[in-house]
Amino acid sequence: MAVEYRKLTKKDLAIFIEMRINQLREEGAKEDIDLKPALNDYYSRHMADGTFVAWLAVDGDKIIGTSGMSFVEKPPYFSCPNGRIGLLSSMFTSKEYRRRGIAKELLSRVVNEAKEYGCGVVQITASDMGVLLYTDFGFVKNGNFMQYKL
């Protein structure tokens, strides 16, 4: 296995979207709509304006792992005085490639993208499976996160 890493491009978008949907399914999400059009719209717009970047792990011509980072800006606060935040998403490795350091390498690459963008923090809503990866990397749980569905 010779895994290579490269940035997501438009030509990879359909496969990236399939892997995102597989990730959501694996995490137990209820699939009650066709999410592909909305994901395609989101990634296309935000890749074009530089507010979304993703890295891929590739074995030959097969994409085996994904990672993504969305860049948002909120009002500054004490632990993030510039208000720039990286929202980590789309962390997924195909089952047969897990436990080989691929996710850690992908995580490192998107976190570096957030640093280069000028983010003060990176946030994620972690699946149970991902918690160990993120805590080993240095992420700290924040018990204050809440969500209100509209």
C-alpha cells in the first residue's frame, strides 16, 4: 500500500460526496432526503471562494480517506481574538484502511490549512469512533456546545 495525499479538486467531488454520505450513515444519521445536491452546492461554492478545503488519501486511483475544513468568522472572543474558526468535517477512512495512521495524517493536513488561513481554533462534533483520534491530537472537549434545530 502506497498511500498518497492530495487536495480535493472538482473532479473528485462526486466521490468525496459519496464518502461524506457513507460517513454520516456510519454515524447513524437518519437519511430522509437526497443530500447530494446540497453537498455539491456547498462544496462547489466554498471551494471556489477558499472557505472550504479538503485533503484526500489515495491508494492508486482509489480515494480511501477524506478530511475537510470549513472556515467561518464569528465575533472575536477571548480564546479566539480574531474570530476565525475552522470547522472540521468529513473525516472518514474506508474500513479496510483504518488503524494505519491515515486519519491522523489527514487531520494534520487540514489543521495546518486552518493555521495558514489564520484560524484561532478548530472545532468538531466528534463521533464516538473519532474521539480518541482527536484527543490524542490535542483536541479538548467543550461541554458547552449546544444546538437548536430550526
